[in-house]
Amino acid sequence: MKYHLDQAVDILRRTPEVLRAMLAGLGDEWIHNNYGEDTFSPFDVVGHLITGEKTDWLARTRIILEHGTSRPFDKYDRYAQFEESRGRTIDQLLDEFERLRKANVDALAELHPTDEQLAKKGIHPALGEVTLEQLLATWVAHDLNHVAQIARCMAAQYDKAVGPWKQYLSVLNLPVSRMDADGAARRKASMSKVEAARP
């Protein structure tokens, strides 16, 4: 399937609604549990998506359009959510994500990049040259990847409870995505501060 801005925006606009339907008002066992050592909880994932709205997709779009390959992208902090989300509720995070996403998608629709602009290149700090089209297509796939990750994490809470049906549930048999040592250390430090702040 070829990238089309209007089709992409259809997905990007829906993601906040999907996450709100999945997570709003749920208890901590659903929101803060993960699916194994050094893995992400739904709370972590929503925080990560917020960081992307602030510093990744639209910011990098503008860098490509304004500077092309003459200015590399700023490095993306994949673990900023551990500090930035601390002390907040899932509903607060969902509200912020919805607000940021609406503003970014509205701005993207206003930019409405042409085919020539979509072919324009930027420099990713790890991947090298990338096109604007690749960046914008990745924004959509990144959303869907994290919706699937949240579903996988939530399903994992019943890993043992499902008993023999586990063999039929591919969501419970997927490879586990673990954070690297930096992420694990930052998550642990953040959790220690949360515990210390509790009365």
C-alpha cells in the first residue's frame, strides 16, 4: 500500500480515541503492569507517544522541509516518559496526547506536503538519509505498533489465567520487546522516586 496523506491522517486522528477506549478509567493493574522484566506498561507507552508528539514527527517534518540534509534530526529520547509522566494519571496522559495529536495532525494537514516534498530527504542520527514520506509513514506504523504493544501487555496479565487456551492466543506467544540498559535504569530510578513520594 502506497503512502497517502489523507489515509495516514485517518489513522493518526483515531489513535487517541482508540487508546482512550482501551485505557481510560482502568485500575493500576491494567495500566502499570508490564509483560516481563524491562518491558513497557501501557502507562509507559502513552508517555512515549506524548514525547513523540512533542519532539519527533512534526518537528522532524519541519527540519526536512526547512533544512533537508543540511541539519540532522535532534536525537530522540525514547525513555523521557519515565521522568515526564511521573506523578500523573493515565487520564491526564490521554488528555495531553489527544491535545498534542490534534494540533500536530492539523499542522500536518495545513502543510499538506506535495509529492516533491515527500521525496525530500533528512538525516536521522542512526539511520542516515530518510525521506519525508518514510518519516510520515513510520508515524502511522509507530502508532499501530504501540496499540498492538498495549494490547499484548494487557493480554499478558492473563497469561496464566487462560490455562491451555494459551496455545491458541498468538498475542501471548509473541517475542518480548525489552528496553535497553539505559531505559531499564531510568525506569527503575523513576519508580524509586514514585515509591519515595508515597505517604
